[in-house]
Amino acid sequence: MITSFSTCRHLLITLFVFFLEANRVISQEALHKGDMPHPPYPDITEMLNESFEEFDKGTVAGGWEALRHRMRGNIYQSNPGRLETPRLTQFERLALGDPEDVAAVNREIVAYCKTKQKAIEEAWADPKRRHPAKEVCAYQTELIPLAILTLRIGNRLKPETHLAIKNLLNAFRPQTADVEPTMWMHAPGYNGSNAHDYLSFLALSWQVTGNPEIRDATYWGLKGELDHLNLSGDIAEFNVLEGHWCSSNGYDAIKAFVTDPELARMARMIAERLWLNRFLTWSPIVERITGPGSRMAPGAWLGTSGDRLQFATGVEKPIWLNEFFDWGVWKHPLNGGRWPLDDVQGMVPDLPSYLQDVAWRKQFPNTLRSSVHLIPWMQRYPKLPRLPNETPDPGYGEIVNHQTADYAIGSITRPYEASECMVYASAWWNHQGAKPSAPLGSPERFSVLYPHYIFNGAAFMDRTELYYENQPDRPKTDEWTREPGPWMREFGEQGRAGVLQHKNTLILTYSGRNRGHNDIALVPDKLNRVSAGMFLFRWEPGLKGLFINRDPVKSLPLELKPGDWWFIHDGNTFAGIRPLESTQLGGDCKISLEQRTRQIVLYQDNFNGNSIQGISDEDWVKARSGFIVELGDAEEYGTFEQFCDIMLESDVRESTDGFLRHIKYQRAGRQLELKWHCYNETYLTRKVNGIDQSVTRFLQSPEFTVGNGSLKTHDARLQSDSDKSMWLLSAEPSKTYVAYQPNPHQQLPFKMETPIAEIEVRGFPFGKLVVNQPSRNELRIEIDAGFRPFWSHVHWRAQIWQELGTHPSDIWIETAAEKVTAMINGDEMPVEQTKRNGQNTWLLDPYAKLPRIRDRLAQPGSKRMLPNK
């Protein structure tokens, strides 16, 4: 009897669990009615039927059309030679909806899940494995698509398929710190705050499984990223030159599918901030993201990577796109593969329209300063006698990006540790000698000035043989070309740089290296040149607009004398580059201007000979080189001649003391002073016009600013008595202003002063308040915030709790507008005209509609999630 009862009880529990799971599947289907994926996806039949004949010529697209182009590109590059009968992904096959194929996909998924679940469970049982689940399963490429299939097109998955996916996700244990995804939450800001989609994996796994432990990890992962953005303000790997945002739309998937209001709001807040960071460094003049740096291949950040394609889906104006751009020396081959997340995460991002003001209609001149908290994980290299070789302490790196209506220039003060390809600075403008037919944003249109520390003159797109001691008889090959050049991807930055930028003036001093970023030395007798280089990339050949001091450059190569300036005159844009003092470690070292593939390079040699044998590691670290860089335009200087006169009259003073560099640069109207320890890579002095220039802890720009106390943009102010960070955005062209309260479980007081209204609130919850003036006599307020509900119809009871501060307070609005309307979390709210301190004012009571405020913006299916076709 006991056994029989236990068996029956177990059977009942099993049936009940299956019933709950079936109901969960039904509820997911109810959220995503219809046969098409949600959010909408480009029509696959149309994409297959349309000719691919000219696809590699690229396009100009934005929004929905950019998404469609990107998805067609995935089909194009993953089906070389078989475009007539292409091989499709499981997502595409489900979306097409052929009943037999849909059934086949379900069988495939179930079989895969069972096999992989068994392998994962065995791995967890093996005490010898360091990261058990991760060692047998590439989570981001294998498991996230399964979660999104469930959420996005779950109506075409059978109940047993849903259950198999759920069991597999639970078996992986993504909430456990012993697996790699969750470990990333302890490295704030990595990869656009979603390193390898670890937050996507956590959030979407919770949405599919309902596992409270995964929900807890998701919360702390999102909370950690908000804390990071509140503290320092940017992306830890500095991937802002259109590179390495995980190549997919992880946050859009979280926003689209996570139904927990708290988690969804955290994701929306972070995603909006990341797009703000991108838009702030986007130049509408050049139609590129302009710095400060990149850890990605120059073939990506000068051309089109998957990340530019992603970026294009979020802009209001079409931009140039061509993932298969022909560089002349190399063209990206059809490699037969694709990133598995691209299709399942392929969607148009849900972005507020006012963000477009920051991208396309920003104030000029515009200077952005921000910082990032860098956490080193490698010991210093090379290891030097008598010096400690400990891992450097965490510190802040600073971003500066300065834009005018003619150019943009940006820099970063510290490298990120994980990178081989590093760009410390770059300047961008449109080349006046470009073909008129070349579209904005194309390499055929813009000019870029950027530094790089290089071996054997190995310029981007050049063929150069480099030999390292771990493979002394085999030259290093580029990851993309598979040859010793052209260097389209593995364009390794071999030096470390000390940087100080103020607006459009830059000091960059290099510390040399005789090895790669992984501390592997080069073969001494196969290294014949080591140089700091300043590269001028422009598609059209020619020497027009180039000067040494006041003399036009008539032929190359050309040797410069110490103290000479290299000037560039390109329409309204002026540039000046002055090499700093350099250390000559051997051979015939020169400062020379030379022609390279589609580039002109100013080389400053530390070594030029037959072998580096005998040069100590310490000598390499102490080897000096570098540049003063000035950008200007006709608006600031009047004429190119006046720009040159000012720079030629400048004063540069340099000295060294062991590893310490001391550089002073002074010209009319500006003075910069830099002391930099070239081994510790620390700054002892950073002064601008005699005033200490500490690394800013919070982002500052005319449009958007972060901080506590008093925040100010070019035309708005936000004041708070709290020591917690807040964010303030001025989208002046659309008459929109946004106060962000990015602290979960907090209620903060603030007063917001804008040209269209003054708003005061004693306690505002986690979320944002948007005030907009749609017409001269109308004011519109929209709030997306975590208002605590009050479970009563009696209004005066809610007022008591508001007065006690446990519930968010009333919102007071002073404006000249004759009509004020408001919405909170999708609900229209009454706004009353009244008097306060004897003044006419408006009152928005968040509890005017009782019994409670509802969170609606997090619900799938809302109109906010639909793309603008």
C-alpha cells in the first residue's frame, strides 16, 4: 500500500507539473499570437526569391530595411554556391512554416536537448572540470537561440520541445558562478554590458524556465551594470568604433521577452544608456562612430562589421552598409557560416525617438568626456629586473570625443587588457578629393588619422612578414586573410601609450615593445624596423593638401627634421602632427613620411637595422616616440595659413627620468602638461591650461550628463539632494528632456529645470520621466517607472503613505503651456491645475487612479515593440 500510494503520488505530481508546463506554453503562445515571429521578422520567402546578384555592392539602409539587408546578408554569406537551394537555420525553417519541416525541427531540437543535457549533467558530476557546463556547451551560440525560439516563435514548438529546452537550460545552471556566463557579472561593463550575451542568457533562461535562482542571478547581473553606468559610465572594452557589441541585439531580446517588470525596466534603462553612448560618439557629418578607440579589426571599424549593420537598425536615416566591401587588396570571402544569434535576435531595436536628436542633431562644437573602470587581469609585461610584476591596480580610463561640423577627434587614456588590436586615438573628416558618388560613411568618402605602434612598417592592408619566437619559421598570418598581410584584422598594437586630450588638442607618447601583446618576443634577426606611426587613411591617392611646415609635399618618401610639423589641409578641415622626441635603439632611425596601401604614414623609428639582438627589455620600455596632434577648421581658425602659423609658433618641452616622461606643450590659447610612467602606465600629472585634469568619474557632454548633486547640460539642469547618481538628457531639437533615476529600490528627490517646464518631485522611483513640448501651448509628460502600487480605493490613505515617503510623491509642474497631459506606464493620468506657493502650477498625482498603478510597458505585444517599417 505504501509503495502504491507513493507511486500514485509521484504520478499525480508529474501530471501536475506537466499541466503547469502546458499552461506555461499556452500562455507563451497567447502572448505571441499569429504565425509570424514576434517581434516581426523580414519575410523569408521574399528574401529567398529576390536576386542576390548585386548584394556584395552594399546598400544604404536604416531601421527595418537595414534589418532586412542584414538578414539577407546572413543567407548570402552562409550559402556560397547554393543560393538557389540555401540551407536555412532552424529559426528560418520554423518561420517559413512548412508543416513537415516544422515537425522535423521539433525532432531535431528534442534530440539535441536530450543529448546535450546528458553531457552537461555528466560534466557537473566530474570534479576535474573547471567550468563543467561551459566545457561541453558554447552557451551563447547553442543555448540562447533555443531560449529565443521558445519565446519568439514558440507557437511552432510542440509541448515536448518546450519541456526539453527548459530542462536543458536548467541543467546548464547558468545562475552558478562556476560557469562562465555568470562570472562576467563581476567584470562591470564588459562588451557593452552584456559580455558574450551572458545577461541575455540569464534573463531569457529565467523567462523560459521560471527558475527563481536564475532570476536572482539575472537581477544582480543587471544591477551590477546599472551600478557601473552610474559610477564610471562606459563600456569596459571601449568597443565604440562600431565593433564588438556581441554582434547581436541581446538587450532587444531581453526587452522584448522578459515579463518581470523590474528586470524589464532595468534592461530598458541599460539599453537606452548604451545607445546614448553610441549616439554621442556618432558623427552625423562623417556618418561613422568616431572614437575614441577600438579593439576590433580596422577592416571592421573602417568598413562594415556586423555591428554597423546592427547600429543601422536603430537610426532614423539610412546609412551606408557593405559587409563585403572590396578593399582592392582583399575582399571578405563567403565563408559558409553565420553567427547563430543573428537570426533569432534579429529585430529593430525599441528606441525612443528623442535619441535621434543626440545622433543627428547634436550641438557643435561638442565635447564628450567619460570614463571606464578598467580591471586588469594580466601581469605587466615584460617582467623587468628589480621591478614588481604584479597585476596593475584597477583604475579609470578616460574617453574624450570632440566634434565640430567638419571633423571629430577622440582618444582613450588606457588600454583594455584583452586586446591585441588597439586604437588609442582617431580623427575623422570627409575627404574633399573623394568621388562625388561615394556615399557618406564609406571608406571611399572619409579620411581617418590614427596612431599605431608597428613592426617592420606593417601598415593596415600591407603585406609584411613577422616572425615570433614560438613559431620562428612561420610568419604570423592575419586571421581574416590567412596570409602575412594584408592586415585586415590582426593589426596588432605593439606599444602602450600615454594620452592627454583637451578638445581638439592631443598629446600621445608611446612606450616601445619588442614583442606582441601576449608577451611573445619576435625573432631578433627578422625584425628590421620598429616604429610609432601616424596613419592618414584616404581612399583616393595623391599628395594634395599635404605640407611639411609651409612647404607642399611633392614626392614620397620624405624625411622630416626634429621639430617639423606635418600639416593636412582638406577643405575646411586642418590637421597638424608634430613628432615628439624619439629614442634611437639602433640602426638608421628616421622620421619619414611614406606611401602605403591607400595610406600615407608618418613613421618615427625606434629601431631600423638588421637585428634587435642585445637590446634589453628595459630599453624597449623606455624607448620614446609619439606625437602632438591638432585638429581645426575654418570656423575656429579662419584660414589654413593662420592655423599653421599658430602651431609653428608653439613650444614643446620634453624630459625623462627613468620610466617617467614629462611633456609640456604650449601654443596660443592652450597649454597641456603630461607626466606618465611608461611601465606602470600611470599618470602623475595631467594639466590643461595650468589646471589639474583628473579623470572624470561621470559622463559629461552638452546633450547628456551623469552625476550626483547638480547636473547640467547646455540648456537644462537637474538637482537632487541625494548622493545617488542620476542622468539628464537634453534632446532640444525635438523639445524633449529626460530625467533618469537609475537606482532600483530607491526613491530620489529632484528638481528639473528646462526651457519648456520646471518639474519637482520629492520621491521618484526607479525609471525615467520624459517631458516634451509637442506644440507651443501643450506639454506632454511620459513616465516609465517602478511605482509602488497602493491597494485601496481611498485616496487619502495613499496620500498618508506618500507623506511618509514609502510611496512615490506627487509631481509638480510649472510651465507656460496651456495644456498638460501625462502618462504613467502606459496609463493616461489626470493632471490638475492648481496653486503652489501662490503660483499657478500643475499637479500630477501618481495615485489619482486607484487602486493601483500597473506596469504595462514590459508586456510583450505592446505597440512599443513593433518596428517602424
